[in-house]
Amino acid sequence: MKQQIKQVLEHIGDTTSIIAVRPVSGGDINQAYHVQTEKKQYFLKQNEHASSHFFRFEAKGLQLIEETNTIAVPHVHFYNQPDQGDTGILVMDWVEGKKNDQTITDLGQNIAAMHQHTHQQFGFDQDGFIGTLDQPNQFTSDWVTYYREFRLKPLFKKTLIHHRLPKDREQRLEKLIDQLDNLLPAYPKASLLHGDLWGGNWVTGANGKPYVIDPAVFYGDHLFELAFTEVFGGFSQAFYDAYQEVFEIESYYEDIKPIYQLYYLLVHLLLFGEGYGASVDHILTRYT
């Protein structure tokens, strides 16, 4: 293990001695390590079962966000695209610090600033992941088509195959998908989205600076991102107040928020089971 890390670090130009390699807890998808050399501290993730583009997608997302000069991300030093059976590796800067009175305000304002980086179309140019779940991508000219064809429909098929949809839930979900044109804006700004922005995917660095990690980027309605921040908490009112100072939250947000939250609840229903079923059913009953 240490020899493999040494080879990777030499590849990126750090030939100094490795002082320590410590396992890092907190994730259930990858093995993670804090690596300290005489020169620098790194965060290394590895996965023996990852597909060839698993870490490439994460690295591209981090680099895309970094290029906006808005919300901070750990700088990516290395990733590989392993052959089947080989281990995937991603090496980034190590980020560590304590929150201060400005941290949450900066987080809200910087996420809003990231959302002001837009594309002419909705979606992304490569398939990705949310957690371990495949997330198909393609660019579309309108938002409703993207949300229907590349978010809800693929998830509908997977939850059906895995027997997560009793008949009434199946029928209501199918009906909601068919009605999206009447429920969602077709042409909001196509904002750069983190894509998996829950409370566990932002951390604090030096001087209280907020960083986001583990992105699943694509271009879409910024309200989609905000809706997910409210599913599991981790974002105080100060975050939303600061966000609103930079990017106005539309008045119809509360009307469509559950439709956006539905996607993430379906993801969790698929991955973790019926504990999320009641929340899914509550949303479906409201709109169908």
C-alpha cells in the first residue's frame, strides 16, 4: 500500500519521504487515507471495484468547480482510469480547519456564485454517479426534458426492477413524470450544480473557509440544488439568507421543491429501502 502511494506521489512530483498514512473514516464507498509527506498533506481515495471513469467523473467535477473561482474545492493532483479488476485512485489536497462566524455566510454566497456559472444547455457531457449509482447524462435544450429523461425515468426503471414501487406508487410516479411539463419551468438558467450537496459534502478548511467535496456535477435549475440541501439538513437559515443576497430564490420555489426532492428520496429508496417510502408517497400524493 505504502509503496503504491509512493509511486503515485512521485508521479505528481512529490519525491519527499512519506511521514504517515492514516485511514480516514466517514465514507462507505471508498477507502480513504490522510497521507503526510515532508512536503505536503494529501487526501487519497481508492476503490478496488470502481468503474474506469468513477474517479475521472469526480475529478472533472472538482476541476470544473475550481475553475469558477467561487466555492473552494480540494485541488486534484492525480486520478487514474483503472482496467477491470485494478484499483481506482484519486489524490487531492488535504483540507482541515474549524468553522468561524463567517463560514456559513461564505458557503451560501459562494454556492450562489457557482450557480451563476451557466451553460447554454442542461445536463453534462459524460455519465456520472451519485454515490455508487450510475447517473446518465446528456445535454438537452430544456430543463424538463433533462429532468424527466435523465433523472426520473432511469430511476423509475431501477426502483421498479428492485421492487421498490408498490402498484399505487408506481402509477403515481408514472403520472407525475408525465405531468412535469405543467409543473416545472422549462427554461431556468442552466446553472453549474454540485449535484450532491448535502451536509456531509462540505467541509471547513484553514481560516474557516468552506469547501465542497464529492460532486456529481451537471447543469440544471439552481432550485434543484437548494431543494436537496433541505432534505437531510446541515444548512442553517444563515446559509439561505447569504445565498439570496447573491442569487435570488424564485417565489415559486416552495411549490416545486418537493418535485426536486423526490429524485434524491428515490435514490435513497433504491439504495436503502422502504424507510424512505413514506416520504416518496407523500410527495406523489400531493401532485397526482
